[in-house]
Amino acid sequence: MLNKSVGRLLLKLSFPAMVGMFSYSLFSLVDTFFIARLGAQALAAITLTIPIQVLITSLASATGVGLTSLISRTLGQGDIKFADNVAWHGLFIGIIYGLLFLLLGGQYLDQLLLLFGSNQETFLLCKEYLGIILVGCIFTFIPIVLSSIIQGEGNTFLPMMVALSGAALNVAFDPLFIFGLGPVPGMGLKGAAIATVLAQLLTSILIVLVVVKKRLYLSWAIRHFRPSMKVLLGVYQVALPTMVMEICSVFIMAFLNRVLVAYSCTALAVLGIFMHIRSIIYMPVYGLSQGATPMAGFAYGAGKNDRVKETLVKASVLSLLLIGWGWFIIQHYPLWVMQFFSNDPALLIMGISCLRLATLVLPLMGPIIILYSVLQALGKGTTAMYLSLLRQVGFFLPLIIILPRYYNIQGVWLAFSASELLSALLALVFFIRLWRELQIKKRPLVLMLFNGGYSFRRLLAWLKW
């Protein structure tokens, strides 16, 4: 983690995660394909439940980011006993979250659905689906938290293989429970929820077996567990800003649902398809960030700032290339993409418009995602939070309020691209600021920006693999 070539180590750690997350997202897209066979109304119902599902996974992922960051920095300092204690805290936090959401769903499910934009057409479908998801949500938290702990050790392969197995199980169960086979009756959207929970249960069992059988640095000795405010503060120093970012995105997504439901169920169905397509393009970059996070954390904990910078630059360039291929396909072949999900003419026309207008500057999001991850790995979660909040609340939210007034539903799709362009300009400022903080010997910024020979030589050095 501290001595290998940055480029080779980044590829070694990231490639399994990229393949796994891409495959995971592909399976999720297949899941959407099966649900699309039930019609636009079922797709709209699923889209309306996305904010609540994202809220669950966001809390788990945010806690996981804090765990990955703290464990990688602690292991970089050589303190395995404290890292064990962090891991146990993470597991117990995940279980508590799962139980809280179970209670929340039992008491306030109707209110949540109305808050997130459900209407008379979709309410019963949403309630049937989400009620089952919330019952089994503890099996969402356990795999995410344990995977993040393993990633903190620098192992990105096993967590992704476990996630991939869970996604494959979900896809295998979907047609069985949605359409029925033999003695199993077709249950429609309810069957999709049952398939998801069953797959998550089996994934939880699998990740626990991985933790027990495959250990790298952590011993998982229960004697090392001590309830500690220091551990909680260390985790949530990074996790809390991430939670704020994710919760904010959930409520903006809910607002977006309410905007689109005023147009039609078809508009909501298109949004659901677009979100899944965008996810499959983002996933390799998220896999890349999972390789970069422990590398940056280990290097920062060991005081090797130049290695942190090299990780940041290499991962940013790779992320730009990874998103570029998906952007090219969406911009040039949107009809081909949409026809995988539906042949409804109204949905196809609206979907083509959405894919083209909402992804005009999509590749710029790659380096932004990497910057978020590196900031979090260095314990600068608050800085990452400011960047994310400015993107969502400062740019996207006003744009989805203003642009539809002038461009109708096309304004909603344009809001995605306009906010991403403004976010990229803002991220450049944060990038330069972080770079200056990591400088061991401060160089005048003017020299870095305007000395062509110096900048070119440094760029070649950073990009050398």
C-alpha cells in the first residue's frame, strides 16, 4: 500500500471493484428490465420509492465511507487493535440502523410515500413494494458496512464479488417471483421486493462468512471491542458530512419526483430508466474510487503527500476515460438504449430527449467523484460536503425550479447538465486548494499555472504509470 507503483496498485485495487460494480449495476438494469414488463405505472412506482431506498443505502454507505477512511488511516499507522475496535463499532451501527428503519417503515410508511411524491395512481403499488423492502432493510446495512470495513484493509476484490453475487441472485429471483414459475405464483411488483430482500439476506450471510474466513490485517478479536466515543467521532467526522450530502440528495430527488409527476407517469418512468442507465456508467468510477480511497488514506496516514497527489491525478484521468465511453453511446444511440426497456412511442420520444439533454457534460462527473473520495479518505469530509451541497442545493435545485418554466420538461433534463458543468468549475477550485495543502514545499501558484515547461514536466510525471 505504501511502496508499490501508484499506477499499478491503483489498477490492481480498482479493477476488481470496477468490474464488480459495473456488473452489479448491469444486473440492476436487468432488474429494471423485468419491472418494465409490468408497464409504465410499475416503473413510475419504483421511481417514486427510489428516494427512500437511496436514503437507506446512503446512510449505510456514508457510515461505510467513514469506516473505510478511519480503518485505512489507522492501519497506515500500524494500530491493528484500534482498527479492530472500529470494525466492531461499524457492525453494531449497521444493525441499529436496520432496526430503526424497520420501526420507521411500520409507523410512517404512508406519510413517507406522500412526502416523496406518490399519487393516487401509484400509492398502493409503492406501499406494497416498499413495505417489504423496509422489513428486510437490515440486510441492506450489514453487507455495505462489512464491505466497507474490508475495503479499509485495501481489499476491494472480495466485497465486489459478494455484491456481484447478491445482484446475480436478485436477477435470478426476479422472474421467478414477478412472473411466477411452477408452484410459485406471479406476484408482480410485490415479487420484485421479495426477490430483493431474499437476495440481500443471502448476501449478508455470504459477507459474514468472508469476514470470518478471509482476514488481511484485522483480527476481529471481540476482546478488542470497547464502546468508544473516539471511534464514533472518528467515523462520523467523515461519515456525517457524507450523510448530510446523501440526505440532501434524497430530498432533492423527492422534489424532482414531485415535479415530474405533474407531467405524467411516463415522465417518472423515463426518470427511473435514466437513473439506472446513469448508474451503470458511474459504477466503474465508483469502483475506481474504492481503490483510490484506501491508497490515499494509507499514504496520508504515513505522511506521504506526494503519493496522495499522484493517486488523485491518475484516478481523475482514468475516471474521465471510464465515463466517456458511456457518454458517447448515450449521445449517439439513445433510441437503441431506450428500446431495451420499452417500445411505447411516448416513452421512447421522451426518453431520447432525456438521455441527450441530461448527459451533455457527463464525463466531467468522473473527476468530481474521485475528488469527493480522496477528500473523505483524508478525513476532510466537511470539505467534500460543501462541494456536494453547492452542487445539489446551490446549482441543481434552483435549476429544476427555473428551467422548466422556460423549456417545459426539457428544462428538467437540462438541469442535470447545467448543474454538472457548474459543479466541475467549482470542483477545480477545491482541487487546487487541496493540491496546495498537500504541497510539502510550497510553490507559487502563478508558477504552477503559467510556467508551461514546469507544468508539462509535472503532468508527464503524474501520468507516468
